[in-house]
Amino acid sequence: MSESSSKPSAEADLAFLRAIVEGGGGRKQIPMGVLFLVGGLLYGVQCLFHLGQIAGLVRWPDWATLTFVIAITGAMCVAIAWVVVADRRSGVAATKGPTAGRAMNSAFTATGLGNLAVIIIFGAGSARDGDFAVWLYYPAIVFAFQAMAWFVAWTLKRKAWMGLVAAGHWTTAVALGLLVREPIAYLWVATAALFLLFALPGAIILRDALRAEA
């Protein structure tokens, strides 16, 4: 093989390796950042609300509490719908872009699919057994799934903060699983994790994506 013919191949290999190391992202990471940020803030506030109820600081009638909880979920659904529409309008294809970015998106998408199955499993089990504590294992599993996804992200991009987030999700999953019968401690752990492991990483992803777009 001549030197001239091998040069393009070498450049392509270097570009491929650089894409894996740097990760890229840009606009393709904006939806992920928005969803993590909004989800962490919304459900973090909901956990604080329930802590206020336990402490006697919030005294709402049942219908008002139910309305608030539904509003939180409704706001999250609006955020998801907005992200989906905005992503389609931008014309960003999930199959394009740096390899690491695509792999990271795939990991989090797979995590979401796993979460959907867990919702059905634990929701049905809680309703069948008449034990709300069974449902409280669901968030623990969500954090465990997130730990796996963030570990994949750290493996691909080797950013220290991603490794810390993965470790935080794993620790939170174990803690929540052990605290399902301790509502106050459970809610405090969930609140801290939602703000620090969902909202904060979402803000970082969104910031980096917007900087890449600039």
C-alpha cells in the first residue's frame, strides 16, 4: 500500500478515535440535558413538598395534594413533549454525530425502556399486594439503571464528574432500597439525589451542549 493511499485511512482512524475521546454532542445533547434538569427540579420539589407534609408545614386537603402531584407529572410530560418536538424540528438525526455521543444516548434510551418495564412490574405488584412500600422500590431501581447508564457515559468520555454521578446513583439506589420503611430518611435521600444527580448533571450537559453550539 502506498503512502498516499494509507494517509486518508490514518486520518480517518485518528478522527474516529478523537470522536470517541472527545464525545462531541452539541445539539444532540440538549434534549438529554433539559430532561435531566427539569425532571430533577420538578421531582425534587415534590419530595420537599412531601417532607413539608410530614413535618406539618404543609397542610393541604387531599384534593389539593393530588392536584399538585398530577401537575408535577403533567409538567414533566410537557417537557418531554417539547423536547421531542424540538428535536424533530431541528432535524438532528440520532444516528449521526460522534460515536461516543451516540453510544451515550443509546445507553440512556435503553435505561428509559428498562424503567418503563419496572414501572409496570412494581406498580402492579403494589396494587395487588396493597402495600405502597412495594412501589417505593421503583425509584431505587431507577437510580440503579441510571448508575449503569452513567457508568457507560464515564467509560466513553472519561470525565470525572460522570464517574461521580454514576457512583452517586449506585449509592442512592442501595440507600433507597434499605429505607423504604423509613419515609423521612427515604425522602431526604431522594430529594438530595434528584437535585445533585439529575438536575445538576442536566445543567452541566445543557451548558456544554449550548457552548458547543455557540
